[in-house]
Amino acid sequence: MPRISAFVLYMLGIFLVSACTITSFPSTPGMQNPRSSTATPGEMTLRGDSHGMRPIGDNTAPLAVQAIGGQPLSYRLENGVKVFELTAQTVRWPILEEVLVTAMTYNGTVPGPMIKVTEGDQVKVVFTNQLEEPTTIHWHGIEVPNAMDGVPGITQAPILPGETFTYEFVAKPAGTFIYHSHYESDRQVSAGLYGPFIIEPRSPQHSQPDVDVTLMLSEWLIRGGETYPAMPMSGMEPNYFTINGKAYPDTGTLHVKVGQTIRLRLIGIGQFIHPMHLHGFPFKVTAIDGHPVPESAQQIMDTLSVAPGQRFDIEFTPTEPGRWMFHCHILHHTTNNNADPGGLMMIIDVTP
Ligand SMILES: [Cu+2]
């Protein structure tokens, strides 16, 4: 009898806990109930209609007008507020001169333009969705009000095709951040919906570097001439890897001089980890996820794993001239469709 009572109490407890914690998801237009769309175990690899397995567009999107992504976005001042404009649009984007992907972009480039402001600035981003599917923008790492956090079905309704939504917040804290889609993000972020968001300190504690470069690491899957969102799922693994939307040798050469202080802001925005290795010189990690590392705690290393969503600011001073490589040390990630060299490599050209 005592055992039965304990069992009854146990079941009653489960019922009460369930009743208290399960809330219903709002049914927003264009968005499936997250629970009903969850594939059951074993079903995952059999479903051909999984959103992640659909190609991005049909290759009829217009060719990108600009060649380089991540360039500073200009703004207009309205009553002391810095107003930026972003438009999500699909373009054909060259990750190599002869290799184009169909990309979902902000303002037609991969990465989207760099939003650069100063700590404490009032920021407004007027965002228009010209995709053929809903989307939202999440401000990764920035301390925005909850209603501005960009999570569909949780903090806002998905922004439907043709709609405009205005995000507004105070830029804080200082550091290296990201803006990216949070709608079917495994698909939309892999397709290119991301950009760098840099918040400069209002009163810098340390001298600023001579060279300050932001590098966003990501992956692509091109199969049968079509672009798919690359992800760690059987059959969806990437065959191209990009730094700021370009694969080596189109990653561009960084030209610096002996004795200069070089800051690289590394951002993992794909769905794979990348141990980035620098030839020739060690570097120190000066900020993690935007937050400064105290000088006494700054680690000195030459290989640093950058996981999805992470940001590391690293700094080094070249002492020896030459063409020095900076590359991922998962060596398959330095190939283009299995041909070496390619992918996540770039040259740092140090001159006297
Ligand atoms: Cu890698």
C-alpha cells in the first residue's frame, strides 16, 4: 500500500510539472509549430522534404552587383539615432571566380555589410524582406531588449516576404558581434544571411591596432549545380569553405608590415568548427565573444578552434617578412570540392 501511494504521488507530480511548464506556441503565419515539425528518430534521413535538404532558390536569382562582402554600411542620422537599412535578397554569389552559389544575402553580399557603431549609440535598422520566405534578424551577443531579439514565434512574428520591420536598440557592450537570420536558421544562415556587427568602445582602454580585419568562416554545399545549406547531417556536408564569402585563392591577401599590430576578428558563422592556424608568429587572444580578456589572462597560441557562434579577437605583430599562411587545420576544409588548395586559407603578406 505505501508503494502504491508513492507511485500515485510520483505520477501526480509529473502531471503537475507538465501542466505548469508546457505552454502553447503562438501560431504565427508562415511558421510551423516547432513540435509538429520535429522528425521522429529514424525518420530523419528518410524524409526528402526536410527544409534543410531543399536547394536554395532555382539559380535564376540576379548576379551579385558587388564583389566583396562585409563592407561598412553607411547610415543616416535622425534625431541622434543612427539609421541603417538592410534588405534580404537572393543573389548568385561568386565564392570563386568560376564557382557561384545561390545565396540569401543582406544587401546583396556575403557576408552582409558591416554595421559599425560606437558603444552607447542609438541604433535603428530598417529591415525589408525581399526573400520568398519569412525571416527575422537576431543580434548575436548584443544586449538588446527582448522584443528586438529576433526569434520568430518567441519574441516576434516572422517577417513575411515584402514586409518591413524596424529593429531599435542601444549598441552595447563594445566588441565583435554578428547579425544573422533566426528563421530556419540552419538553412538561412548557411545560405548567407549573416553579417558582422562591430561596436567600438566609447573610451578605448588600449591603443588600437594598425590593421583590424573581420573574418567570417562558413561552409557551402554545391551539388548538381544547385546550392544546398551545408550542415552536419548525412549527405549535407559541405564541399566548399569560405572566409568572408570567398574560398581560397579568392580569399584575398592581407598586406601588412613588420612591426605592425594586426587584429583579426574571427567569427564562426557556419555549422562546423574550424581550428585556425597562423604560420610564422604566435598570436594572443584579446577578446572572447566580444568581451575583452584581461592582459594577464591572454593566452598565446598559434591554433585556435572557432566554433559556430563564437568570436575571438586575436592580435599579433609580424617580425619576419614573407607570405605567411593563415588556414583551418581540418585539412579537408582547405579544399574546393576536394581539390587542394582551397577553402579556408588566406595569405598574410608581410613586407619590411
Ligand atoms: Cu575548418
